[in-house]
Amino acid sequence: MGIKFEELPNLSKTIIIFGAGVYGKKCLERLKAKDICADYFFLDNNTEKEGLDINGVRVYSFDSISQAVLTEAVIIIAKLVPWESMYLDLNNRGLEDRVYVYSGMELLEKVTKENYKLLNCKKRVSNNVLWFDYHVVEQCNLNCAGCIHFSCIAKEEYADVQMYRRNLEQIKKLLGKRAASVILLGGEPLLHPDLCSFFRATKEIMPWMQISLVTNGILLERMREDFWDALYENGVLIAVTKYPIKFQYESLFRIIENKIINYVINEEKGNKWMKLALNEGGNGDIQENYCNCSMANKCITLTKEGRLFTCPVPAHFHHFKDIFDTNIDYCSDDYIDIFTENDGDNVLSKLATPIPFCRFCKSGTLEKSEWKVTNKEKNEWMQ
């Protein structure tokens, strides 16, 4: 549970910053900038720092600091993960009751025996910037079995550029230039009849933003010249996913190079592709699954409704529910509504937090399977 810096004096008039490094200094600067009146102490396990003065606050070791100060103080661990050993050090000394962690955000998170392992998970460190996926098309022309985006079972649907613009404007209001990158995908984005309007809208609203276009590449050879001009003019990076199908990818890459367009190739090794392993029992360990997940806080997804999800599975799960009977579902706690949220730091912090939907995943990891075309069977997504 997070608290604001301003709430600290309600807990204690003594504040110990555990960690006299970069984040310790930043934490002290934040406290003083908010005019929080308290008795400040630095605590550090590095004995070489003992006795130093940092912005008027002395650095102590556990041996030199008063036990009375330790027991009455609020203790802030000021360090990026991993800091598990620091918490355990406090816990072993019976000092676990008022421990918080500062990782550069506006809120301090309460550390307990129940959540310290989760908070130490690297995925629980808020990103400094936002990059996100956006579906411009729901359906696909390749129909991979077990598609993580459920595009092989999705109904035909094309994103509206005006809704996209509205979402971008709100993201800009929340995060400004910290909104660094958008990945346009689907489905197969090249199916959209007005795809180039999304490039132009992005650069008009956020000129600094990097645009990537993820495609299976099958339709690229048929694209008109104005498409290639739009890629070049808007600095779009093409990311071609290379599938094990009969298609001349090498000739395609030569075409892209001749158009002077930047591109990358995504390719799975050994014909092994990632698939979901959903658990309808919903009895998975949410924290463990989140920390082990390869998509959480990495494949962040913005939907047309203005909902930000930490991963694409709950964002597009409605396609699955439209086809199959299941008790799996997402809820309002699984996403951030960008039109009701008013703080960019909170957005980044919430994206670095496990969601209830994580309980439906198996061990929080994706499985490997042979690539094949879908039969549209429920077990393609189940464990």
C-alpha cells in the first residue's frame, strides 16, 4: 500500500533513509522539497560512508545509531531492486513495522513479510517512460493457433483514427514526453485501409514518439507507394515477424531496404512458438505469476476505450469469451482508465503492479509449442 511523503509525519517525527546512495539522496531531496519537518538520519551498511554529511544529514551504521531512534523511526529503503537483504536485515532486528521503499516515484510503498519478495521483483520497478501496443486491426490473415492476441478468432474490426487521437491526447496530458513509443499492430495492421493516418496522427500529437509497425509481412509487397512514403516521412520502424510458412521473406527484406526504411526481424528458433497456458480454476499465485511473466509491464497495451493493461492477454480476452464458454474474465482492477487517472507517476506505478487476471495464468510463463494454423479450439489457449 502506497502513501505520500506528506503522510510520513503522521507516523513518526523521525525518518531514517536506509541507503546513502543515489536514491537515498533523491529521497532526501524529495522530503526537503516538500518541507517535511522531521529528524533525519541516513543509515548504510557501507562502513566507509559512516560519519559522512549528506546535505546536512549524517550517515550512521547499525552499530553507531541509537536503538531508540531505530525503534521510533519510519525507515525508508532508498534503492532500486534488489534490496531484499536490506529488508531482511531490518526484519532480523525487529524493525519491520514501519518500513517503506522509495524507488523514485511519488508514492512510498509499505514493505511487509507478505509482499517484500513481490516488491523486489524487477518488473515491480516502474518504468521511467511509457511504451505501449495499440491494435489498429483485430483480425489477422495468418490465423496462428493459440494467438496471444486472440486475433485468429477475432471478428473483423478496424480501429478508428479519431478514437486513437483522443487516446493519444490523454496520454500526452498524463505523461508528456515520457510517452516514448507506440507499437501499431493487430491482428495484421496492413489490413487497415487507412493505416497511414495513424502514423500522421501520432507525429502530429507527439512528434517525439517512436512508431513501430509489427507485421507478418505477407501484404507488404502489395502496399502502394504512398504507404512507403508515409513510413519514411514519419520515421516508422517496421518489425517483421518471420513465420515458418512458404513465403519469400528474403526478397521482401530487399524491397524494404530499397525503400530506405528501417526494419528489424522477429524470428522464433526451431519452429517453437510461445503459447498461453490459461488456468480456468483461477487459483494461480498472482504475485509469482506476475514476476515470472515475460509480458507483464513490458507488452503494455492501450485499447480503443482508453484502457491501459500491463499485458495484452486481458486486453483482448473478450475475443475468447465471444467464442468459448469460460469462467475466466477480466475486471476494472485489471486496467487503468486513462480518462479517470490524473497522475502519470501513478499510471507507471500501477502498470508495475500485479493484476487479478494473473491468477488465470499457469506459473506466469508462456509455453513453447509447434507453430500451426488454428482449429479454433479452446484447448489451444489452455494448460
